[in-house]
Amino acid sequence: MAAALTLVVTGCGTRPGVTAENTNGAGELALATPFTDALGLVEAAKQGTQKAKSSKTTIDGMMGTSKVTGTVVGFYDGPASKIEANMTFDGQTAGLRLVDQTLFVKLPAEEKARLKTDKTWGKLPLNSEDPGEKAAGKAMLRSLEMGDPAKQLEMVEKTGRVIRSEQIRLDGVPVNHYFVEFDVRKQIDLFLGDDLPADQRAEVEKRFEGKDLRVPAELWLNAEQLPLKMTMDMTSFMKSAGGSQTGEAKSTYTYSDWGTPVEVTPPPAAEVGDYAEMMQRAGR
């Protein structure tokens, strides 16, 4: 409501609505004028993502010489959310499932050996009262939620600004193409919040003091205000921050299958063990 009132009072990002009748004469929904501010852009886009609730995200990235690929299929609806992620990092595969407020972590062979278990999956209940389980589950959930387009949009709204925009076609679809710039310090505050102890936060602040904390990004939205693609280039930032890796640090998120039913099931019980207990037994 606060965001909506801001739009009404300031007029920021005000634009005509898109309806079934508002077409370009070719049977397509017509693109409205691009927003000039992150708040207007994201609030409009959230309406589409919250209505659809489900989507598929394809991830493709490079971190120096390391390649990251994966897919995240999710139904995003608070406690009822169901998400499945499958990632590959330099040939090593990893998997996560969220269902019934429980995270299931797929354990690669090397991890099974380190944890001294024959189980294929580790279980972390999100509503656990155990401090260790809660912390681990919260951290993994944040990572898993990065496949949620609404979380990506939240990052644009709270840590970014719109530099410029254009109207083009992406794979034949008319889109508003936005050029965005992120503030890394704001991203740190958004994702770590109060979870980072004061001494560690001070260490992070000291490390980034005097550094270039800007990250360029691009975002493509269709006429229904649904994001189709997002890219981020952290190469300059990583070099400025003193990163040891060479090469590029880029990521691309491609969104599809909006509103498609999503089914995520828990792994077979015989293949599941308590993740926190595994960590304790392994002394980790």
C-alpha cells in the first residue's frame, strides 16, 4: 500500500495500464512507456509475478574460470512454497528441494564421504527451534530463493536504480529493456541484515572502503510486466574488491513457464537423514 501511495502522490512511473484491448494491432499486447524509476518498475512487475506465482528460472554464469549452470522451478506462495533447484558448478552437481516447510539438500559423493553418511539427502526443517538448524536453513533458503523472480525484483527495488531503457524484441517478443545499476553495500544489508555480527560487518565495511561498489545489470520485461531475462556483471566490482579470480564474473537468469503447475515431492524417506546431525557427527 505504501508503494502504491507513493506512485499516486509523486506520479513516479505513472503509465497507462495494459489490457487485452490495448494491443499493437498484431494481436500482441502493446508495450507501455518504460518506467524511469526502480520503484515504479518493480511494483508493476510484482503484480504479474504474484499473480502467476510459479515459474522456471534457468541460470548461466561464470566466476573466473568456473562455470555455473542450473534450473530452479518454483511455486512461490509463502509457507506453501514449493521449489526445486538443480545446479552444476565446475561439473559438480547439487540439488535442493523445498516442500512442506522443509529443505532437502542433495549430497554429492564427496559431501557424503565428509559427513560419513550413506544418505543421499539431508533434511532441514525451517520451523526447527534448534539454533544451528535455523541458521543453516535460513542461509540455504536465501540461496534457493534467488531463483524466485520476485526476489530478483526486490533486489532491483531496494538496491538498484534505472539508468536508461529502450523498447526492443527479445527472441521475437516485444520487451521493455532496462539498464540498471546495483549498490553492493545495499545488497549486503538486504541479504545479511542483522544476521552478520557487528565485528564481521565492520570487517566487511573496511574491506569495501573506497572501492567501486556498483554492479551493472539489465532486465527485460514483456507487455504483461513479467520479467523474461536478467543479467548481472560483477567483473569490475570483484576486481575492485580485491578478488583473486581472473576472468569474468557474470550471471544470466532466464524466466519462463509463468503460471505453470509445479509439483515438488520429498525424497524417499529411506534416502533422507537429519542434516544437522550429520554435520555434528562430522565435527562441522
